[in-house]
Amino acid sequence: MSGIVEGRVVIVTGAARGIGRGHALEFARQGAKVVVNDLGAEVDGTGSSGAAAEVVAEIEAMGGEAIVNGEDVSDFDGAERLVRSAVDHFGTLDVLVNNAGILRDRMLVNMTADEWDAVIRVHLRGTFAPLRHAAAYWRSKAKAGERVDARIINTTSSSGIYGNPGQGNYGAAKAGIAGLTVIAARELERYGVTVNAVAPAALTRMTENLMPKGASLAADPDDIAPVVVWLSSAEARAITGRVFNVRAGVISVAEGWHAGPGVDKGSRWDPAELGSVIPALVEKAAPNALTNGRIPGQED
């Protein structure tokens, strides 16, 4: 098989179903060798199945190469074993796609500590741990004088970068992932590693209760993969530290936090002075984006 990532070795976490499955299959179609990582858990993170093996079988049936990996990406040592499995089996690692996640939605006033911790662990720690071990692998190669042209693609969400009620745990984790993406991009650029993120909108097991009726035709989970695969290619070498909104045929760049209207008194403020200062600044500032990423009044 040949394509824009021919011969590259790729890890995709959470690759047994939904968006991750679409990533794994498209990477294979485009010539990559794929480590299909998944616990096979349900949406809330419980249970297990052999769905990852089914994806590997699909890849092999199309003439590609893939292996199953069942490590828990939120386990630090397990994440190291995941990275090592790619290197041991295929001889190297070129791309890491952090996609694994779970949902335990609840309004903040009802959310339990366990619901908070579980989601933060899988999403945020489950992105950090593989990223950290992959980065260490590429750093060691770069320091040994080897040429590195590696990629990390993380998965954030509109819930994190724009906000969505009922998803405080999920949104906090996804906002953290967006921030980690920007920081990691700046740290790893010197080693030949780019780091980007996608905020996908697609109809999957995780989003079927969140998407409006009739959304399935415009929100196929397989539609996210082309952007992720391209970001993993040699053509994307100059793109790093960015977050992309992706849905069906629509791609946009998510513009992150930046300083808006401000004022400098030149000395310490007295709280009594701020009654007119802060409201005036807020009035001049653009409003927060809606969940779809659009500024109110500029939705078209």
C-alpha cells in the first residue's frame, strides 16, 4: 500500500471504534504501519472487548500492517510499553495520535469526585503519558545525531476550547490538552517533532446523545481522519502548535487565548477604582465563542 504516510509507524490510541478506528484505517490506506491501541472499554471506561483485533484484521485484509496493543494509556508505565511495542515490532515510531477518551457527563452540582477523576485521568493523563514517552524516544534519537521528522496529534474538543454545560470534567481535560499541545510544540520543535491537535465533531458512541437529530449525515467519524493523516505527513512539517476544528468537509483553525483590550495605570490599582475600568474592558472585548466556535453575531 502507498500514500502520503507510506512506511511511517503510527500509534493510534482509542483506535477500536469511532474516530480512532477511522484514523487507524486511513493511516493504513495511506501506507502507514499501525499500532491499534485500545482497552475495548465502553463509553464510561468500564468493560472490555476485542474490538481492536477486528480493526487489525481489517487493515491486514486490505494488505496493510498492524498490531494490537491493549495498554492503559493513562498508566505511565503502560504508556511506555505502548511506545516500546511500536519500536520493538516495527523498528521505529514516527507518529503518535492521542485519541483515547471516555465520558461521564454530569452538571457540576451533581458530579462526583470519581466522575471527575476518571475523565481527567483518561483524557489528560492519557495524553500526557504516551506523549512524554514518545517525546523521550525522539529526543534520544535527535541527540544521537539521527534525523527526526515526527508527529504528535492530540484530540481536544469544542467542549474544552469553547465550553459546553454538563461536561465540566471532559471540557477541563480537553482544554488542558489544547494547552499541552501548544506547550509541547514549543518544547519539542528543536528535536524535529511537531505537535498539533484536532477538535472533531462527529457522531460516535460518545457524542450520539449530544448531537442534534439528523446530524449523522454531516458528522461521520471517518471524516476526521484525513486531517489527522495529513498532519502526520512530511507535507505538514511546518505546522505545529495549532488546533483545528474538523467536521465533515469543514476545517478551521481554532484561535486560542490572546490578550484583548487592556489598560495600564502604571501603578497598583485600588479595588474601588475598578468599578468602571473592568466593565469597560469587557464591553470592548469580543464575547466568548459559542460551543460551535463562532463569536455571537458572527455565526454565518
